[in-house]
Amino acid sequence: MNGMPDSLPFWIGGALALFWFVGAYNRLMRLRSGALQAYATLDAALVRQVEFVQARAAEADTTDAAGAEPPSDASLQAASGQLATLLAATRLRALDPAGIAALGTALHVMVAAWQRLHPEAVVSFEADGTLSRPAPLNGKDELLPDSAPIAWPEPSAAAEIARGQFNLAVAQYNAAIGQFPALMVAWIMQLRPAAPLR
């Protein structure tokens, strides 16, 4: 009587391969889920920014109804509306690179429109895409009292933190699906790379 059937090593190897596949798939799905959760936080922060900008534009409309010449805020209203529309569309496919690229462009357009209307809001994008403020206007640690910048918009710091967390989660997910042998799991399960918000 033979001690071990000839097919036993095959079944052991198959079981080990299956366990590895399931483990690798679960890891990729955890990273993908983390990126989606980070996008949900980013989305909420950007919605607050859009609401802030639209509320300020509405205030400008009511204050300029007294007869003063209104500032040219049509481009700001259009840009914030476009960003709101793209946010709604991106929620359906939050890791789609084309959608995230369009969202990033719309965000930059809205910031540029805000800055044209409020040049005292000294906020700009760095080369890496982060928002920043320049050095204080008087060269010291405080801003000149009569030129304190308007916060662009109020939750901008929260949005930058959320954007950084989203970009980090996307980088971790992309790195995982690009590693061998996990890339075979990604290919079989049709997991595509995501894109950071620039």
C-alpha cells in the first residue's frame, strides 16, 4: 500500500496557490477601499469649499444690488458650478484617472477665478499642487492689519490634508497592483491604477 497518492502534491500546491491568491486579492481590495475612503473625505472637504465660494458669490450679488458695479464673478460662479458637477460625477468612479484629472483642472480653475476676484486672498498652488500662502506682507511673523488675506475658502486646510491622504492612499494602491506577483491578481480581477489629485 502506497503511503501518499500521486495527486496529493498537486492538491497541496493548488490549495497553497488559492490561499495566496485570496490573500493577495484581499490586500489589494483593502488598499483600494482605503483609497475610496480617502476620496470620500476629500470629496466632503471640496464640497465645503464649493459651498463657501458659492455663498461668498451670493453675498457679493446682494451687496452689489445697491447700485455699485458688481465684480466680475460670473467666471467664479461657473467654475464653482463646474467643480460641483465634476464632484458629483467623480463620486461614481472615484479612482478613474480621467475623472480625477478633470476634477483637478476644475479645482485649479476655481482657485484662479477666486484669486482674480479676491487678490487679497494670497493663496497659490505650489509646483507639487499643494496650496500655500506667501511670506507675511510686512516681512515678520504677522500680516499687515489692513491687508489680512481672506481665507480661501474656510476649509482649505482640511481639503489639503484630505488631498494628501487621498494621494498617499492612491500611491500605496498603485504600488501594490504594480508589484509582482500581485500584478497577476490585479490583471485577473481587472484592477486598474488610480490617479492622484494634482
